Amino acid sequence: MSDYYETLGVARDADPEQIKKAYRKLAMEYHPDRNGGSPEAEARFKELSEAYEVLKDPQRRAAFDRFGKAGVGGAGGAGPFQGGFDLHDAIDIFMRDFGGGGGFEDLFGGQRRGGARRRSGGGETLRVRLPLTLRDVLHGAKKKIRLALFESCETCDGSGSADQSGAEVCSTCGGRGEERVAQRSVFGQFVSVTTCRSCGGEGRVVRNPCPTCHGEGRVRSESEVEVEVPPGVTSENFITLRGRGNAGPRGGARGDIAVLLEVEDDPRFLREGSHLLTEVVITTAQAALGAEVEIPTVDGSTTTRVPAGTQGGGAVRVKGRGLPDLNTGARGDLIVRVRVWTPTDLSSEQRDLYERLLEVEGPAPARVEEDEGRGLWSRIREAFTSG
């Protein structure tokens, strides 16, 4: 799509909060890590991120409103970044605004205090997936991940140089790390700033590179990183480990590690926020007379009382046996849907009993009123499966 407003599905007079909300919803839907690396999803995710990056900035938005894409990326329509806009840019934008800040309280749902973390010469952000079970969500977890990270080269002490000369000022950009490029379009001349092609934006070059790291100042090394996951997380949450990622080239600051959480499905439960939904099968006698039944929980099992006269499809609420809320720590409930089992292969004794029951029981009502439990289940199930 060529119109950023259409890309995000917002009106041209949408306020910043509406733009941010629309982007987050669509970006979560098309995020590559939630679509198995689908090329179509990646392309859509990049479009959404590019549109958001322009419309969230008042100056870029004004330029786009006046000149279209040419106003923010030149006549070639390169978007908000000269030199192209790739998937790494898109993910950086998403992680910057929705991936959490530096403190524990803003890793999940809090607002980010700072802007984009783009440090000249810093190490690249490393993105890893961390699979979790519902048990991890219930109790929290400490997980260890083995990673191949860039570490400072011991041979040259991170300088990248084989001798004491070290790095010299780049002659192309004069140490600025940037080059200014003038472009002409139907709207006039635009001057853009691009990364220096000679030094890669560092402003310095190594004339006599270290033979171990080939002038990089860093080498690959296997490392183990511990991630502390708090209770109550979902697959929409991210954990950002600041300064724990790749060492930057030639003494540059370390990058970050973005941990993408993936809560695995548990076939026994459906999850709705902090509530869990499960099913239990009981006999007709248990349904009529009431019974104590065993039900599964995330970390084992428990028992609950099914009231006498329970109808098939009804529900029983077990307080406080769901999952903790990420922000408050309060436990949700376990909602148990009751299914009544009718036997199909009766013994002679069972048949006799059922025939005697048939003689004394009254006729079935024309319809069964939906009880409170059934209504609760229906509402929660509808909310869980909608959208």
C-alpha cells in the first residue's frame, strides 16, 4: 500500500494514540514470530512498521501529508530511512515501543521511558525465542539459554588493530560516520544523511587489522544467559536484557537481547487472561445426585463439588485455581465445564436399574433453563474464541 493511513486503517485526522493502538493490533497479528516466518506476513509487518514510524512523528507526518512518500523518503519512495527499510528496522521499531524498557515494571505493558536504543558502534540486538509451559506461567521461571554471541577479542583487546596504531579517522566522512547525499525530485532538492560507505558509520577505520578478529575487535563465543520470567506472562510479552547481547565492533557498547516469549498450548485448558477453562465428564447418577469429582490443574489436580441436578454443559467455578495476573499477582479462576456421559453398553444389572428408574421418573421438561454456570461458560468461551 502506498498510503500510510490506509496501511494502518486509520483516518487522516487520527490522533497519536489511535495510530499507536492500530499499529500494535496489526503488528501483533502479522509479527513474523507469530506467523512461522511467512514472507507475506513479514512484508505486511514491514509496511505497518514503516507507516507507524512516519505517522507517529509530527514532522514526518506533515511532510507525508503534503508530499506523500516522496516527502519522507525521496522520489524513490524508500520510506522513512534512506538506504531502505528492512525487517530488522521493523522489528526494532516494534521492540522499541512495545518490547519493554529498562526496568522490570515496564517490561510488560508499561510505557517506555526512552527512545530508540541505537548506539553508534554498538552491538546488534539479538532476538531469541523462549518456549514456556503453563506451569512456567503459574510459578514464574528461571531459564538458561545458550547463545553464540560476539565477545571482545582478547588478542587485540577489542581494538581490532594488530599494532598500536589502532583505528584512524575515516577520510571519507571525516569521522562523522555519515555522508550527505543530495537528491532531486519534482518537489525540489532533498538532502539526506546516509551511513558512510567506507567506515560503516563508525567514523574510524583500521589500517592493520588484527589477524584473530580481522579488524572487528570481537569474535564469536558460546555463552549461557539466564532469563528470569515472572508469573502471569503471555505470548504477547517480551523481555529485553539490556547490555547483555553482542559486543560492539572495536570496543563498541554491548547490544541487547530481546527474548520473545512463546507460551505453549496445553490440551487440557483454554486460557482467557488469568482464567483457565477445562472440562470434566461425569455420569448421569453423579449429575442427578451431585458428587465430588477430580479435575486437572496446571500443577496437578484438585477436587470440586458438582451440585445435584447439574445439567450437561453447565459449569462450576473453582476460585483461585487459574493463573496469576502479571500486574497484580492475583490468581484467576478455573472454570470447569461439565459433560454428562450416557453409557452405551449396559450390563444386565444396570439395565434393570435404568428400567426401574424409567418407571418412576417424570417426563423430561420441554426445555432446560440455562443456569448461571452455563451462561458464564458461554460468555467466557465466546470472548475467548472471538477475534
